[in-house]
Amino acid sequence: MPQRTRCPFYGFNGMFGVMMDSEGNQCALINDSYSPCQMEIQDQRPDWTRCNLLRDNAIPEETLKNMRVFPKEFHPEGHTSWNGFTLGEWMDYVLNGKNLPRQ
């Protein structure tokens, strides 16, 4: 498995309640256009706890439950579609090392 950064939004394109893996320097928090991670542009390692885009802003509980995240490394082999994970599950995995539910 690839090592993910300490930011659940890094490397994803976010639109319409879905975050699709872009496998690169992209920030899903900016969803009106392609936008690279502002921290990485400034030669800083992406880190959720130090991101200026999120400072003092909580993510609504509804978003944590309803937004779906599709990291490529977890796409079930041989399946053309899958349900991905909720944003809350993905954040627990990336930030706290918790296991993701089985697909």
C-alpha cells in the first residue's frame, strides 16, 4: 500500500459529494477547479493539523457520513464498481491509523 500523507484530502479530486483518487498533488478541499496542495507548493509536507484551509473549521457530521472516498489502493480487484468509504472512515484511517471496513 502506498504511504498516505497526514491529510485525508491530499491526492483527491472532490466534487458532488465524492472524492476520487488523483494519485498526486491535488487538494479535494478546493473543488471548483484543479488545485494543488498549498502546503506542498510552499515546500511543506501536507499535514491536516497545519493546513490553513481548515484551521478552526470543523467538517459537518453530515459530510463525514455522506461523502464517499475512493482510494485506488483499496478498489476491490475484479470489480468494476464499489462503494468506497465514508469521509469519516477515511479520516480515521489516515489520521488515527484505524482499520477501514471490509469491502
